Amino acid sequence: MYRIDLPELGFAERWRDATRLLLSHDIAPDAIIWRFGGGGDLFACDPLPGEVGPRRATVSRPLNDLAGSVLCHQEAEVPALLYSAFHRHQSDRRAIANPADPLTRRLERLAKAVRRDIHKMHAFVRFRELPTETSRRRFGAWFEPEHRIVEAATPFFAKRFADMDWTIATPAGVARFENGALSFHPAAQRPDVPEDACESLWATYFQNIFNPARLHLKAMQSEMPKKYWKNMPETQLIPEMLAQADRRVAAMRAAQPASPPSRASGILKRLAEGAPGSVDSLEAAADAARVCRRCGLCEAATQTVWGRGDPSAPLMIVGEQPGDAEDLSGQPFVGPAGKVLTEAMGEVGTGPVWLTNAVKHFKFTPRGKRRLHQTPSRDEVLHCRWWLDLERKFVKPRLTVALGATAAFALTGNDAPLAPRRGTIERTPDGGQVLLTWHPSYVLRLTGESAAVARRSLKVDLSLARRLVAETSG
Amino acid sequence: MRRTLQDKLAILSDAAKYDASCASSGTTRRDSRSGGIGSAGGSGICHAYTPDGRCISLLKILMTNFCIFDCAYCVNRVSSGVERARFTPAEVVSLTLEFYRRNYIEGLFLSSGIIRSPDDTMADMVRIARMLRRDHGFKGYIHLKSIPEASPELIEEAGLFADRLSINIELPKDASTRALAPQKKPETIRAAMANVRLARDASRERTHTGKRPARFAPAGQSTQMIVGADQANDRDILSTSVRLYAGYDLKRVYYSAFSPIPEASAALPLIRPPLMREHRLYQADWLLRFYGFDVNEITAPTLDGNLDLKVDPKLAWALANRGVFPVDVNLADRDTLLRVPGFGTRTVSRILNARRSGLVRYGDLLKIGALMSKAKPFVLTPDWSPRAMTDADDLKARLEPPPEQLSLF
């Protein structure tokens, strides 16, 4: 029979040293007695082997991590239980990874209780300020954790409150942080921590952030168990808060809406001014379009994406609708398709241009973290033609290029397939010239040779547009 | 009469309690060993709980509850007769730091009524965040509720100091926003969210020199929707959430059951807050994000597009789609297991782990932590078959909680 005495502070080290030694001699779990605190020599025990034995003990990282937490548990059989897990691990490495294994489950439960206690200590320690003679502020707290966590839980406070000195006293030991160094000391009497003026502000906050119309005591108590209440000043307010909750809710309901304060009407009047007036310029049209609700697309899209470019350009290029990137930024042709168009325009040397879309809001279906483009319906295109017509009215392009079938339909009213019409010139109902070509996103959808062909056609059409604009400017 | 700090804190925390968010998790890891005060990163910490079951993680206050807007659902609207107060930036900074040093909080959640103009208000909020970070080396958590109407430059600056930015969408449908919050514009709110998203995307890309730009709102952005103040059904609400998640890369959409407020507007009913509905919406939100469900599946079991209040949305879906069940726990893939009522994401991972060590039996499922009272009609194991239970007419009635529990809500 061997006996290991574990100290209240530094027990984890001691347990690990002993375990390493005992496992190296392959000593069975039932031949060891683990005890906290020492005292009374009840059994005649064998002395521990003086040297490391022939077996090399190994441990997996998950088991080692688990041990770190489990050891802090206050149950008396924990050190023995953990030793059996380590002992078993030398011959059966898989059991610890099986969530249905009884010992694994047990250790996991113990570890969970300890981790929760540590978490609650991080949450529920309440510091009070203490007088000091140096420039570092001093704080003190008394806390009663359920498990032996004073060593495991306090490095957190050292990292968080590095610029102040503090002491956290617990029944099992004291953690002291002074001038940047954390040290542990045996338990002393419960210290007398003086009142702190800040506590009444905290109480005020606690009382007022609470919504009496939403009482949910069970939720409160499961997260803030009563065992911690005695060292948390704010919990003394809870009975009174509960007693008043019904009355406060009734008072809220009874309070008739008072007549608004005198300043309200003036402020609201000032805010209501500046509503958009008549649409007599391109800027006014853009402002009016920002709040367009002609179809349902505005409900889902971020914002209206109005055209951009040179408002006196002889050439106007019309796409289908804004995509994801355009919708977020509010600028047309800034996404992948816009890049294809900009490249093509750069290569053929397109001059000043007004870029816009047939439909001004992005239509999509959400799919996880992405938004998938959807083709706008005929109705949506027709509703949005109001804005396209206004843009054409104010920009007065000599030639308009329609990118893709939607733009072609919006401009010409003809929704026949685009392929046979591409590269040709059609007319808007008011007689304007429209050159039809591929939409750059079509180029992106294709692969290999056909993509290259489509890209060339787009460029051919854009250079035709440039020539036509140059001819008519003479 | 001059108000004391205590008076102001009472008024301005009372005014802030209708904001549900209190998260302090998921930001960059940092601490004060190299200077300053505070730490953050990893999971958040809830420092206290109030009797409404909500946690206190952050000092959640309004900078001021003066407001020039007139939103019917808000206690601080200009036409309300509620008491008004205003903190100076120095007061907010000192309250935050003193609370923080006593370990009451993880940081600050600052919101505000709109005074003078949106830009003025936002500039003051940014100033507070800057003072905390720059003047005091504060490493704790900062959540700023941004004013959507403020200029993008101010939001840009806010993101450099704040861990999280939020912009409240408030109501699920644009028409409700226009009716109840006439000075707010839904398109402005969405554009502000889009700006935050773009700024976050940009901050994660290295520049051409390979340098990393300053982190922008590392804990992401979130929003809040009020439930029960308008006629929108749960399908409308969840569809809006899905669009917001997809469009603006939101970390969270918070649902806030409309709660009676003092000085209520005559435009709104004085109802009990629909807490159970709020709870079901959160459950559904989880199913949408982590369990591979889509909105139509979840809202299909009822005719009115609202979630069933009696059973959770996954169970409601399973009861309406019994043809899929029972599933064999030892053969089914992850996606199928995730659809079993009573199996959470963690349970499913444990099942998949346990399968590597041999067949999983009914008792193993219990040990793993599966909620078998809910799951047993829907699963097969070598030693368990639900037989006719899966298709029994009274299955729903058997799985519903007894009616008296509902009276709680």
C-alpha cells in the first residue's frame, strides 16, 4: 500500500510527480491511497520507490487537459479516479476518446463542474478598493469557490488587472498580485474588506437594467446559483426587485401616454422639411430613386444603385441589375462583371460614358452566407423603366449599349432571344439608337473557348459603339 | 436641479434595457500584461443576472435619452414625457473603468438617443470609445450601437475602437419601419450595415505591401428586431434575418419581444411581451444557421406562417415530416442526425466520435447527452425501434409540455 498526501496549494504538481513515478513501476490503482491535507498516520504504508521505474508512462493531450481540470474537483476520490484513468491509458488508448465510455463520461462531468466553477469565479469575484500608499491602486475580494480552483482561476485576473494590486482570499488559499507578480498563500481568516462607494452605483445599475415585465427567475438562478450570492452585493436587492416587479409593470400599463413635451412639435417639423421636390434634373432623379418603392425589390436589397459616370456623355451603357458587390457599395459595375466590362472598355478606348442598370435594386435569394443573383421579372423591369427613361432624358446619349437580354428588353421593349440580335442596332420607342451585346456576366459564366469568343464579341461591339459615337459627333 | 451621477445612471440604464444584445465574446485576444487595463477574447463572461433571467456582461447605457426621432415603440422618442438625462463623455469613461476594475463588467455597450444631429451624436460616442482605448489603454470589450444616419467616416472610425458595431433594423418589414419610425429609413439602415460589412472585409485583406490593416470591429456586427409590435409573422421575421445574415455577414440577429414601455405610444398595443415567441424565433434562427434548415421548411408546419408555440421548431418540423424517420443512428450522416429532435450539434459530434469505437446503443445515446425523451420516436439503434410510435396520431400531444407550463408566458 502506498499513500500520497496532497497539499492544498500545489496539489496538481504533487499529483503529477507521484503519478509519473507510480506508473513507471506499473503500480495498480487499488494499491494507492490519495489524501488531501495529510494528518494522522492510520496505516502503515510502504515508502514510495526512490527511483523512476522501467516503464515510460505516456499520456495523450486530451487526457492531460482533462486531468488539469478534474484534479481541482473537491470530491475526495478524484485523485484516485484520475490515476485509474492514467493507468488504464497505458494499455487502452482509445477509451478516453469514446464519449460513451463510463469513466470518460465521469471525468468529463467532473471537469465540466470545475470549469464552470472557474468561469463563475471569473464572473462573480467582486473587488473592493483598499487604501494604498503607492501609485498602484489596491483591491481586495473574498470568494468561496466550490472546488480547489484558486491556483487555476487567478492567472486570469493577473492578465486582466495587471496595472493594480489585488488580493483574492478564499477558504482554501489566498492569491496575491503585487507589482506584477502572482503568489499563493495558505488560507487565513476571512479578511475584513471595507465598503466601497462604487457599490451603490453598481446597485443602481443592477436595479434599473432589469425589465420587470420579463420575470424569469429560473433562468437567473440556473446561471447565478444561490451558493455564490453571499459574496455578491447586488443579490441583496433581488427580493425587493421581485416584490416591486408587478407594481412597476402595472404602473407602466396604467400610465396614459402623456401629451408630448413642448419641444417635440418643433423638432419633428424641422425633420420633416427637405422632402424631395420635383424631378427636374439628374441629381433630383437620383434622390427620388433612392426611396423608390415601385416594386417589392427595395424590401430585400440594400439600396438603390443609381448610374455613375459623365452625365453629359454621348454614350450610355445599360446592364441588367446590380449584383452583390454593387448592392453593398451602392455603385454600379464594381463587382466581377463590372471588372470584365471595365477591362473591355479600357482595351477599346471607350470615351466618356454613363454606366447604369435596367433595374436599380439587387434581386437575390439568400443561401447561407451568400446571396444568389436572380433575374428580375418582366414587371420589375417595367417598373424600373421609369428611372431608366429619366436617366436617358437627362443624359441624352447619342447611343445606348444594352448589355444582355434584360437591358435589351428594358430599352427596346422587345424580349426576343438575344443571340441573333447581338451586334445589331435597334430603336427605343422614342427613336433612340440601341446597340445590343452580351452582358459581361455571361462571359464569366462561360468557360474555355466559348468564353474567349464571347469576350471578343463584347469588345467588337464596344469598339463599334465607340466608332458610332465618334461619327455622330461630327 | 442638477442630477447626480447616480440619478443619471438610473435614467440612462433604465432606458437601455430594451436592447437584448449583451455578448462580449469572439473578439481579438488581448490583455493588459503589456500595459493598460483589461482583457478580452475567447468566450464572454456574464458577471451577474437580473431576475428577468438576462445576464449583465457589459455596462449597457445610453449616452443620452434625449432624442429628436419619434419611433412609436421606443420609450425615448421625442414625444414621450419620460425623464431625460445626459452623461458627459468623461462620466461614461469613468463609470466603465471603475465598474471594470471591480470586476462587475466585461466592458461597455454604448447606445444613444439622437441629439442635435446623427453625426454629432455618433461623434460623441466615438470620442468615448477613443478616450477609453487611447487615453486609458482599455483592453476590455466595447460595443457601439451605431447611428445609421451618421456619416460613413464616423462609422469607419468607430470600428477601429469598438469590438462590435450594431445597427438595429428594428422592425422586420420596411412598411412597419416607415409607419412606426417615420424618421428612420430602412434603406439607410441597410446601407449602413453594408458599409460596416465592406469595412470589415477590407480590414481582413492584406494590402499590396503585405501589411495587415487595423482590425475593424473584430467581433462583427449584429442587429436587433422587435417582435410583436407590428403584424409581421414569423416567416417574415426569419426571412428578413436570413437576408441580413447573407448580405451583411452578421454575427447575430437579436429578437426582442415588444415589452410594455412607460409612456407608451397610443399607436401600439399594451401587450404582455411575447416571450415564448421570442424563444421560438431564437431556436429557429439556430436551425437556420447551424442545422441546415431553410425558412420555408421551418414555417411550413403551421398555416399562418408563425412558429408553433407548444413545441420547438425542429420537433414541429419532424412531426410534419415523419416520412424521413426513424433514422438509424449508426448509419445516418451528420446532416440527417442534425435533423433529429433532441440531438444538438454537440450530441451529433459525440455520436460520430462514439461510432468509431463500435455500435452506438440506446444507453450510449443517454450517456452522450442526447435528449431521448424527444428523440426516441425518431431514431433506430440495435436495441431500440420506435415501431408504430413514429406515426402515432397522438405523438405530438405526448411530446408537448403539459399545458400549465405555458401559463408562465
